[in-house]
Amino acid sequence: MSARVFVDTNVFVYARESGDAAKRASAREWLEVLWTELRGRTSIQVLNEYYSVITQHARFGVSRAEAWSDVSELLEWKPQDIDREIITRAFEIEGRYHLNWCDCLIVASAQAQDCILLLTEDLQDGANYDGIIVRSPFTLRVAEEAGAYTLPMRVASRHRGRGRPRKNRAAA
């Protein structure tokens, strides 16, 4: 089983519009797999950044309508809101790791969504922030993902399962 993967703004931008064909192909491959396997996660912050970057830089040539179409589609990922919990987590991350504030919000959002992998070009490749493994989608290939992290072990529940209790066959 593979983990949930948090996707940062730059991956979406490279997948949409990039002069670097290799980076565009890699970003698109990652997004295709994450869409297909329903493992992709992101945040409202990332979608805001994506819309802003893709519409305000003339080199991309993306209309507001096209950018909004992308954002609307990505809303299917149920992006993490920036709320009190995320801001509090981000503050703790900032104190511990001394990252810039926007990156702290990204890591906090990835944690809140139980992600293990954070795809971004903005943080140190291979860094581990409290169980969030940062990898560049341009150095880690999709086929190599399984070796990039280990999934946490599931602890067996001490509680009985829900639903109807089983009938005692011996008593019947």
C-alpha cells in the first residue's frame, strides 16, 4: 500500500506550463498516479499560490478561466484549509526547524492530512519534518516511491469491531 502524498505549488505549475520538458513530464506522471490512486493531497494555500503564479506571469500565458478550471478540478482533492490547528502546528514547526512561514504551513497541512511524502522543489530533498519526508518530484521517480519512506505500522485495535455481535454457535 502506498502513502498519501502532499503536492506543493511548483509541481502543479511544472505540470501545467514548463519550458523544461523533463520536469513537465515528471510532474505530470506524479499527478496522474496520484489522481488515479486517489492519494494526492494539497491545501487551499497551494491552490491560491498556483492560481496567482499561473495567471500573473506572462510567460505562462494561462487565462484566468483556464487557471480556475485547474483549481476547480483540484478541489476534488479536498484541500486542507488553513485554520487554527494548522497555524498552531506551523508555529511549532517554525520554532523547531526554522523554515519560512509558508513552508511551515505546507508541512503542517501535510501532517494534518496524514501524508508521509511531500513533493516540492522548495525544501531540502530528503529532509524529514516530524514524519513528513520531502522529496523533489524531479529526483524521485514514481517507480522509486516505495523506497522513499516506510509506512507506519498499524496497531491492532483493542476494541471489538462495530456491528452486530456474532451469534454464539455453541449455544445454538
